[in-house]
Amino acid sequence: MKTCPKCNASVIDTAKFCNKCGNNFQTNENIFCTECGARLQPDSAFCVECGATVQNGEVGFDLSIISSLENEASAQLNSERFYNNAIVDGTKLIKYRGNDDTVYIPDGITSIEPQAFDYKHKLKKLRLPASCSNIQGIALPDCIEQIEVDSCSMHFKMVDGVLFTYDGRELIKATTNIRGFYSIPSTVENIHVGAFEGNDGITQIDIPSSVRCIGAMAFSGCRGLKAVRISGNYLEIGFWAFNCCDALTTLELNNGVRKICESAFESCSSLSSVAIPSTVNLIEYAAFKECRGLRTVRIFGSDLEIGRYAFMFCPNIYEIELKNGVRVLREGVFSDCNCLETVEIPRTLETIENYVFGTEHGLKTLKVPRGIDVDVYKFGGSCDTKIVYID
């Protein structure tokens, strides 16, 4: 048995805390003389080695102080290593040139500039200081395993493996811990550039109506991604947002989507059907280019412009439904869609550019509302393409 120095209660020798007053024996046992470093008993009045006076334990110190000093030394070493491998402009990190798999960005850095970390950098762990308030563009590499944010930060936070701005409005970067189904929180308004890029573990994404913008390359190269549901509110799907998601089979675009940017779904080779909601008013260049598994396309757009080569090299499309609301068809929209035999032009169509169906196709019948003049050859037809006028 031993006696608690605070309340004099008797406790067993192996006890770590007093069962009467809660005194921490471990702290009491790790007392040292500041004069000579000798270990002292908790109730010592004098040091047994040098005779220094102990008054209320103030002459001694415990091992937690040693640990704190070691942490400070480690932080200093990390800071030196960082600056030796980094290009810094004032408080902006321009480029990190080291090969470390763990990087502690020191306090004082306020901004991480675009491409500060090479996309090929095999960075496993990154620690952001409290001073960091801005992360620009694609600043962080793909497939990062862990991100830590200083507990004093008022700019960023980590939630279940995902880095957000402190107010939760911007989703900055997901770590490789995000796998399977992930639902974007309803506080998010902007999904950052490259936020999930190259994450092969994610299989389903649900994007709520709070989101206004899906950034460029946000989900590019997510080769395990199979299903995407996008609600949105005046939402823009950025360029290359889902490029090369070659396992994607289910795409649900709900009302609220306004713009589908360049190459947004290019090379999504497993996608078999797509329905464009009536809220969409612009489909940009090559948005669905080389979706080689695509078979049916239904477009309900309102005051809609379909950009150049939007569905180019989709050789298995056999059905296209263009609803009233489509206003402009740019050059080569359906170029090389060789299985397409019959297309009906909507009454709202105002602009038809040359070679909408390219130069090589199987188009047999083009249904055109009376009053719309179509030069079948400029339109991309041939001598085998029959124009049928409809009321």
C-alpha cells in the first residue's frame, strides 16, 4: 500500500490515481530537481543529491515539460525542412519541391497557390497551420491519405476525411479515406477544383440542391464511380468534372442544372443513357464526347444551345429525342454517331450549323417541321438521307 500525498488515503501500490481525491500519482512520481536533475519523491522537502529546497514542488518539473520541449524542437526541424524545399513568396506557398510523404506547413503561410504540390507527388499526410486562409485551384495532389488542420484554425476544418472551409460552404479536398457512397453535405455551395480527382474508392455520389458549382476535374478519373445524382440550384458542371469516369453507368441530372461545361462527361464509356433536364441552357464543346456505350439521349433543354462536337464519337447512339426548347445545334454535335437513323428537329430550332451529323453516318430520315429550311447536305445528310416535313 502507498499513501496519497494530497489526502493521506491508503491505496494499492499499482494505483495510478487516488480513489478518494483523484490525485494523479503518475504526475507526482515524475518529479525532478531543477538543480541537478535527480528524481524526487512527491513529498520531498530537499533534494537527496544536491540539497536544493523543494517548495510546493516548484523546484521540480515533470516529464510533460520534456515532451513539450521535444515537440517544439520537432516543429522547428519540420519548419526548416519545409523552407529548404519550398518556393515561398512572402506568405504564399508557390511550390513545394521536396519528396517528403509528410509535410507540416509552418505557421505564417497564409495561401497555398495553384499546383503548389505536383499532382504526381506521393503525399500521404499534410498539416495546415492556423494561419492558412486560402487554397487556390488545384493546389493539393491527388490521392492524399490524411490532412490535419491546426485546432486553432478559423478558416478550414476536417470532417470525416474531407477538408472544408470553416463555414462548410466549400468542399476543398477529399482524402483517400472516402470510399463507397458519399453524400455531399447540404451546407456545401461549391465543390472545389479537383476535389475528388483520382479517387478510385468512391462508387456513388449524391450532390444536393445547395451546390451551385462542381469545379473543374472535381471527379475526373474516379474509375470506381458508378452512380451520380446531381440536384443543384442554378448549377454549373465544370469542365472535365467527370472526365474518364469509365465505370459510370447511372447519371441522374435533376432540374436545377443550368450548364454542362466542356468535356464534363467525356470518355464515360459505360454510360448507356442520359436525359438533359429542361433547366439546362448550354451544353458545351465535347461534353459527352467518346461516351462509346451511350445508346439513348433525351434532351429537354430550355432555350438550349448544344455546342460543337458535344456527342461526337458516340457510335452506339441509336435514339436521340430533341424536345422543344432546343434553339441552337453547333457543328458536329452528333458527328460519327453511326447507329443513328432517324432524328426529328424541334420547332424551336433557330440555328443549324454545318455538318451537325458529321460526314460519315447512317442517318436515313430527318423529320423537319414545316417552315424550317434545311440544306440536307450542309446539315450533314447525304443523297440517301430523306427529309420528311411534319406539321
